[in-house]
Amino acid sequence: MSHARFPQPSRRGILAAGGALGLTALLAACGDEKKDGAGKESAGDSGPWSFKDDRGTTAKSKGTPQNIVAFTGVAAALFDYGIEVKGVFGPTKTKDGKADVQAGDMDVSKLTILGNEWGKFNIEKYASLAPDLLVSTMFDTAGTLWSVPEDSKDKILKLAPSVGISVYDRQMTQPLQRLLALAESLGADVKAEKVVKAKKRFEAAAERLRKVAKANKDIKVLVGSASQDIFYVSGTNLSADLEYFKSLGVNFVEPSEAAKKASGGWFENLSWENVNKHAADVIMMDNRTATIQPADIEKPTWAKLPAVKAGQVIPRVTEPIYSYDKCAPILEDLADAIEKAKKVS
């Protein structure tokens, strides 16, 4: 888990809410819920819609939501299932106007962006979209919607029903299933050939990673994230991707619990002088735009690491787009890296 998940309060900004108009309360009868949390499906206003999220809260509306606003990565996952959103919040465009890694296959030039970085959210613009559903992930047990500003969440959540999908302390397969269930409730054809093929590819990739990890038990994988002053070493607990990879047998470098304590259990802080504390054969580096990428790290201690010298550094998709189409390549790339790695630690 990288430090960029928990920006300092000063980065959240203060959001102006003046003039934001409340929407008419959504009063709808809740249909019988399925085990996966999805309620009755409907098209447009043809019938009531509901979905029980990972907070245990049931979002309801008179018809299937059409004006959906979502955290960028969630919107990208829904897009892979054929569900398009009206607006997004979170990293969407890079400085040169191209799609951020979290935007997936969406055409970012056509999206209404309510905030282009973590914690930025324009309430007036959100209200102008007449939203009927807000969706984000959650990285804690308190039900905190990711990138929805804490200081203005009450005003935001009054405007439309919301759905939270947990990616905290569980394996990757769970949020994958939950996003698929949500997409289905919103009208996605989950039996479409594209979806079926993507799921089979993911399952095949998982089995391959399991076999590769078993055959290369001695290859140690370190998960890192870089800032100007600190190198962060992630532990596998709490992160959905790393917990899943570990369950498949990947041999990860694990910081001690004492070392992770300062970050709430996510990672260990190292100075660049001590970046060689943990021996590793493969290094997975946080690929988000808020972090320094390997090619831009100029610290001499970094260049001396055996895995770096051997060219055994790969990206870590720290905030995966939870669709089978986007998660399958993550498993494939990790399997490739482990299989090709030389023992250098």
C-alpha cells in the first residue's frame, strides 16, 4: 500500500458548496435483493432499482440510475461492462491532457471531471449533472467513500444515493465480483462474449501465476512507492491485489508490523539512504501519477539495488480497475516478471 492513498489534509482542499441545489428525495420501493447485493433490474424508469453495497447500505431509486457519477477507476470498470457515467472524480487526465492510468479505456475528453486529483470534488458541478447515483471504492471499515472529501461529504451524499465497494482487507476477486454485480444491476449484459472471455482470461492468468510462483519460490518480490524524501515498502495485508497475489503463492518482502505501525499497517517508511534494507529480486513500483516513477528516480542508492541493476523493476497497478479485462493483464505481467527473474538477492 502506498503513501499516496492517504494524502495529508492540506491536499484535500476546501470545496465551495454555495449554490449547490439539493435534489428531490428519491422514494422507491426496494425489490427483492439477490445474494450478491443487486436488486431488481430495470430500464430507465420502468421499475424500482436497488443495490446493497459493502457498507450494508441499500441504494434505491425509482428506476435504473442513468446519471451516474463515480470515482475514476470505478467508472473505468463500469465502462468495461458497457455502463457509461456522466461524471468522474479522482485522477483522470495527466498534465498533457492524456488519460490517467486510472481512466482505463474511457474517452477522458468527453467526461465531466469534478476533480482531477484525490479529494477534489466540485459540488456545484456535481449537482448540475442531476446525479441519481454516486459510486466509489472504500479503503477502511468505516465506510469512507474514496476521494469524497470528508469536510463536504454530508452535502455531497444528500444529492443522490451512493454505493461503496470495499477493496480493503480482502482479495481482488471480491471487488471484481461486486463491481460486476453492480454493473449487472445497472443493465450490463454480464453474459456478453467480451465479459465471459475476460473472466476466463483472468482465471487462466491466476492459475498461471500460481504455477509460476510455486516453481520460483526463491524469487522475492518487493512492492514500493517513491516520493522525494521517502521510499515506501508495502506490506501485503489490507491491499486487495497483494493479498490475492500472496494467496497464489507469490513470495513478498514483508515489513515488520512495528515498521508499518505508523501508517496504520499499510507500509514501512524508509529514507533513501536505507532503501537497500530489504533484499529483493523483483521490485513492483506504484504506477500512479502522484508518485515518482522509476525512470525519474535519481537517488544513487536506488540505482545500486540488485533488482534495479538487473532490470527487474515492473509497475504495480496500485489502484486496479476492478474489471476482469483490466485485472487479467496485471496477473499475467507479474507471472512473466517472476518467471524471467534472475536470483539477485
